[in-house]
Amino acid sequence: MPFWTAASEGQDPKRESRFVVSIQSLNSTEGIVWYAKTFSKPQATVKGVKHRYLNHQFSYPGSVEWTDCTVEFIDPTEPYDAAGSIAQLLVEMGYQIPKDGSEPQLINISKRKSVGSLGAVSVSSINDEGEEIETWTLQQPWVTKFEWGSYKYAGDELLSLKLTFTYDWATCQIKNPGVTPVTPAKPLSQETAAGKGKFFDNS
């Protein structure tokens, strides 16, 4: 039944403003980064390869590439200083500010430290009861870009900070018991699979 005809039963559609963000290294109240403003959900792109034969071109699916995600949040100052927290992330990844050279600085950034310092990253859609109904979790994420915002005398907005994550893949868990799964495509018929079907039907 469509949601616009069943207002007294069922759930509302998911909304952009109903979400919670969890970043293990920045978690505050109940594991939630409550000062988050926006979070770009994961996107997957299937890269293709092309094969040319005479004046024809055929495409085949290749590897899957996951697009970077970005979280934007304000700096609450108290009880958490977001600017200091994300600066510490960069240090824990293995970055060292150059010194005078009197002592060797041999520590380097590594994926192990980058993933370990950040911890788990997820974003969840919630319903009107505050229950999580969809959760995206980034797998093996690490920060590729740190943004501490910008100052301007002409504005009174709250200062915004941003982190951009790269990751190897993402998982999605649907927790709505009333969800209807997407119907998978029907398999090819034996005739088509054997190459006996019509590629161009001119009938």
C-alpha cells in the first residue's frame, strides 16, 4: 500500500534529516556524533571495458569502485573540541610535523594506523521513533582529506569542519521488518544463454 494512503499505519518514507552518524574515534553520546550536519552516502560505480569489432562496440562490466564519502559537522567546543580531535587523527595515522633535523623522524603513515585510528564509520537512517531502519558501514575506512573550515566577517554561521573517507567497500543493513525486497532479474533462458536467441529483433 502506498505511504500516502496509509498515514495511520506503517512508516513514513525515509527523510534526509533523519539520520545519525557514528565515527568510533569521535563518538560522544551513546556512540553518536551528534554534531554532524551532513553525510554523503556510499556510491558504487561499475567500471566497464569495451571491445570493438569492425563498426561495433560492446561493453562488459569490470571492477566495482566505491566513491569517497564526506561528513560535515560543527565544532561544539564543549564538551568535545572537533578541530583538535581530527588533528589528532592525522597524528595517529603516522604524520609528524617536520623538526630541525637533529633527530631522525622515521615514523610513516600506514594503512594499518590510518584505519585503526579512525575506527568504525557508519551512518543510519532513523524513523520517527528514533529506531535505525537502514545502516551503511564503511569497511576499512581512512581519512583522505581534513578540512577545518574557513573564517569570514560577513557570516554568523556555525563553523563547519569536514572529513573525507576512502574505503574498500561498504555494507548496508536494512532493519525494517516490513521491507519488501527488490525482485531479482529473471535468469536467461537456455536458448538465449546458449547464444541462440535474437540479439536484434526486427520482427
